[in-house]
Amino acid sequence: MGLTSETTVYVMAAVAVVCVALLVWLWPRLARPGVRQVLGRLTAIGVTQVTIIAAFACWLNSSYQFFGSWDELFGNTDTAPVGVTQAADHNGGATGISVKGALVQPASDEQLNRVSGLPTGNPAVNGKVESVKVIGRRTGVVDPAFVYLPPQYFQKAYARQRFPVVVALSGYPGSIFNLAQYLRVSQTAGQLQKSGQMQPTVMVMIRPTIAPPRDTECVNVPGGPQTETFLAKDLPQALKSVYRVGHDASAWGVMGYSSGGSCALQLTMRNPHVYTTAAALSPDYRVKDDPTTGNLFGSGLGRVNRVNGHDLMWRLKHLPAPQVSVLVAESKHGERGYPQTLAFIKAVKAPMRVVSILPESGSHNFPTWVREMPAALKWMNQQLTFPQDVVPRHLPKKKTHSTVRAEGTEPTPTARTHK
């Protein structure tokens, strides 16, 4: 039985019910005086409580996918061998994920099958979502991901065309299941693209929690997990080696909610040569240690510099502004980060650009973020450049270039532009 399967939840619930029934049935016998009876009562109560908590924990994990497998729960991570291998079709374009040793490999569909509203049928008409695992060549990290490929990816007219990419990051604790089922990343992107409000874009849903249960906040921890390296170097390299995606940073954006939104801002402002656009829903603007993170910045003389480097307000004040575009979203009433968001907006200076989504009310939850998603994706669409480079052919010697460009439009009415 898989950790996230419904069978596991039902079995644990049944065990809890049986334990409760046994406790009620045995209690008259255990109510008698004596040391054995007292120990028996304590044991019966303890076992019953443990099974109830375990059943609830299994249900909660099955719903939100904090841990995807028993091995992950007990800290046994995947150590699959790595190697740069590109799959190619007859046109010379990377299209598949079935090559052994590739940095992106097929993964179980167990979580994907539980997501509602995903495209089905002919991929060339409806698009497709793939369940994969991404292998970091530098970090050795193996992280699950869902990859949404738009219908054009499978159409003959686009056979050699590369596509822009939006990387969507989950919060903490969170998973790719949350991104697909509750934030509805691929479903929203698919609807916008089908209605012509968004250019064909590859959507990559991945979690920044590469060393669960530790929250690394997209930081390269001294002597620990190298999350920033994985997301800023390993992930783009892996995707470019297998999928037809743009090679220039102008075609790459990153978004997220809660701590995933914080990561999106951090990655873009710290790595403008990788991501040029970020959308952050309910983010924080500085990284700090807490019980879920442990010591993120190490000790010694370099600690202060590392702390400051992940404080976005400090960066805006003391470092040259990167040439990137960011969107921040925060509710005026119902979320406590509104004053910090206004301060961040005010601190941004050229050549960096910022827009905002500031609803009158909302909470730090999925219903709020789902409302903000369409405007955020449409805005990102306006910033990302449709790649002009194409996958080269084997036979012709001359290189050809696509003339497809993203049409510039004004910001959506729900987003305010700030200079």
C-alpha cells in the first residue's frame, strides 16, 4: 500500500475504529483495582489515541501530499544515477523522457491520477501533463514534478519550436499535488492559452522542499541542502536537456505561493540570468531561521553576508537592482504581510519593475491564490519572450529562426504597475 493511497487511509481508519471498540469492550475488565489493570488502562488509551492520530495523519497526508512515499517519510531519498542524455526525434528536437540516464525521467502517476480537471485525449488538441522526476546533476537531488505541455508542443507546425517556461513552486509544507489540485496551475494555464489570453507555455510544477521535512527556503545551506543551486542551475539544465524549451532567460519565469512565492522572488532577484520574471502570491521578503528551517546560514564571518543576501529589502537598498520584472500579491485585509508588500513595492527601483495584485480581502489560503492566478499568469505571459531559436535539423546546414513573437499588451486590469 502506498503512503498516499486511499487504501492506506481506509485501513488506518478501520484500525482506529477497532481499537476504540476494543477499548469500550475491555474497559469493564480494566476498571478493576490493581497495578496490572492500571497499566492495562494506560496502554489501551495510548494505543487507541495513537491509532486515531495515525489515521488522521494518513488522511491529511493523502489530501495534501506532504510525503509521497514511505521511503520519503523515513528519510530514504532516491539516489538514481545521473547523466546528461538528450532524447531526440526525427527532427532533432528533444521530446521524450524515456531515455535511460536522462536528467528528467518518468515517475509514478499515483498522485497525478488523483488530480481533477487535467487534459485528456489527443495531446495535440488538449495538451498533456506528465509525472516526472528531475535529477540534479550538481546537487544529486531527485525531486518529483508535473510538467504541462501545451497542445502546440505536439503539433506538426511547432515541431521544431521551443516554448517559454513558467516554474511553479509549492509552499511549505506542500507538494506538486497541491499545485495541480488546489492551485490548479495547469488547468488555469490551459484555459488561458485556449482562449488566447496566454501564449503556449510549458508549466513545470515542483516543490522547493528538496530535503523533507526540512524547510530550506530555497537557500544553499552551508554543509547542507543546496536548494538554490538545484532550482537555479540543475532544474533549468534538466528541462532544457529533454524538453523543447527556450534557452534564453527571457523565456523563463518562476511563480509560487506563500514560501514558494518567497522563493520565486529570491530566485529571480539573485539569479536574473536564469529567471527574468517572478510572480509571488503572499510572499515574505526575507529569509530567517525558525524551527522548520534549522540553521540556514551557518556560522562564522560569512553568516551576516548570507543573511543579508537573502533579505530582499536589504538587497534593494544596498545592491544594484536587477533587470527583472516581478509581481507581488497580498490582500489588504486578512493577510498580515500587506505593510511589508507596500514597503517592497516602494523600494523597487529601475531597471527592476514591479506590479501588484492587492485584493481588498482574502486569506493566506488556496481560494485567495486561485483568484489571483489568472491575472498573475496573464501578466507573466506579457513579460516572457516566445523563444526565437528553434531546434536545429540534422540535414540542412543553414540555421533557421522562428519569427513567432509574443505580442505586447497592457497589464491586466487587476494588476497595478509600479515604477
